[in-house]
Amino acid sequence: MKSFSCGAVVPGCTATFRGADDGEILAQVAHHARHDHGLTEIPDELVGAVRSHIRSA
């Protein structure tokens, strides 16, 4: 199981995610970024930042 806290990349955001692997986390984070942060595209730099903060739960 893996976990990610959006606040590690976007200060002040309290959203957290859990998934079986990085792919599940990234899918959840992409949905969150679009719907809660208003991003229409997810830049590669953001994906890299998210990947670097995914932890084993």
C-alpha cells in the first residue's frame, strides 16, 4: 500500500491518497488536481514531484 499527501507538493492542501501502487496514487492525484486545483494539464514536473513524495503506507 502506498500513500501521498498533496500538501507535500501544494502547501495548505490537506488531501491525502492511498493506493496499491504508484499508478493508483497518480490517477487519484490527477483527478484531484483537475477538480480541486483547476489544472487542465498535469505538467511532467508535477508528476515528478508527486512521485518523489509517494510513501509506503
